[in-house]
Amino acid sequence: MSIKFTETVALESLGASIGTVRDAYDNAAAETVMGLYKNEAAAKNSPFITGPLQTLADVEKLIFDW
């Protein structure tokens, strides 16, 4: 955790909702989104892929289309 984030949370009288170190629940939402991305957008038969992904712009277009 960044010190600045922790200070901001404290200044706003908010409770942190971040899990403990090495807690499997910390990244559950991110892991779910990445799993969906891999299965829906980046799969070989994905309707979002219109050609080979050769450049960063190709990947960015795929992400935005997805």
C-alpha cells in the first residue's frame, strides 16, 4: 500500500477495504476480469479480433472493442 493512499483514507475517515498481505481475496475482481478478457477477447475464435495483433494499437483496439 502506498503511504499516500493510506494517509488519504485516514484523512477521509474511511475504512480500508484492502485485504491482508498474501490474501487471495485482494485480487479476486481483477483476476475475474482478466479471465473474462482472455476467454472472450483474446481467444483464437474471438469476434473481437479482426486480424493479427502485431502492434500496441492492435491490442488497444481489441481492448476497447471488448
